Amino acid sequence: MPTAIVTGSGRGIGKESAIMLAKKGMNVAVCSRTQSEIDAVADEIRNLHAGVLGMRCDVGIASDADKFVKNTVEQFGEVNVLVNNAGVVILKQLADTTEQEWDETINSNLKGAFLCSRAVLPYMLQRNSGVIVNVSSGAGKSGFENLSAYCASKFGMMGLTESLAWEVASSRIRVMAICPGDVDTVMQDIDPAYHKANKEKMLKPEQVAAKIVEMIFDSKYRNGQSVDI
């Protein structure tokens, strides 16, 4: 049975993606920095079928990412899909952004995608197949005020996607990015007034998750492609 890893899957897009992949019959490995969240998601997936691994993991720490992937392979034997979804956002002007806030944003959003991709690639290269979907953003293509750290991380994810796609092009591995607009998740708590005014126009997490799953299973989505939604 094929296996998918979904990072940042304690809630929102990651959670919905993991559940949809489980419904497709895949083993699913889910992770979050919050133990209670990931326990709840793992239990929900376990009710669909037995193939689930839930771990607390900070994907921005190499030892955590490596252990998560290693445990996944030990339990399920392979990794066929990686969804790099883990991420954080801060709403601040660059001049007011602390080094710690900058590092946390880059580590979670961009470094985490690098570390998890690096950890799964040996297994995908060995099988000469695999799919990696990086969850970027519309803010990975256009800069927005007060989101400099977030935009920098998501622009970086676009470069990571395109570069890695070239590197694995001969190995039947597809590396793609999805760039959602505003999504109605807890990330919107950074600006409650904006969220309240625009909530009805925002994408729902399950809409983005459905597109991610479509990208994974439909070969019309090609290596190196970015998909706007």
C-alpha cells in the first residue's frame, strides 16, 4: 500500500489532505509540533483504516525531520508522496520583525520543506518514482506589505520546487507547488478584522486539500509545475 507523509497536519490544509489521502487508501504519516492535535488527527484517520503514523515533529529541525521519515519507512516500508505543508505566518513590517520571528518563519516554511524533501528523496530515488507537493502561496509570487518574512519563505519554496524538479526529472519523481489565495484557517487569526471582512470569499481548507490530492494522482500535473487556486 502506498504511503504519504503530510507535514503540518494537525489542522487546516494538512489535516484535510491527510484524511483525503487516507480515504484514497494510502498509509498516512502525519506530524505537528502540538501533540494533542496530531493525536486527534491520527485517531480520526485510524477510524478510516489502520495505516497511520502520528508523531510530534518540528520539521525545521533536521533530527526531527529525519526521525519522522525514518519511522514512516520502518512502519510502512516506503514513502511515495510528501506534502510539505507545515508553516507559520507573522504580520509585521520588516523593520519591526525580530531575528527570532524571521528565523522561525523561514525554518518552518522553507527549511522544513528542504529537510523533509532531503529525507525522503533517497527512498523515492531508489524506487524511481514519487511525488512531492510544496504548499506555497499567492504570497510566493507577489509580495504583500507586513508579510515580508512569510513572502520570503514562500518565494523560496517556489525556487526550491523548480530547482529540485530539474534535479529529479530523470527519476520519474514529480515535484510541484500549489499556491492558494486566502484560506480560512487559524492562520487568519493574525488579522481578525481582515478575516471577518473576507471570510466568505476565502478558500476552505478542504478545497485546497482536494486540489493537492488531484495533483498527486493526476499525471496531467507535470514536474516543476505550480498550480494557482
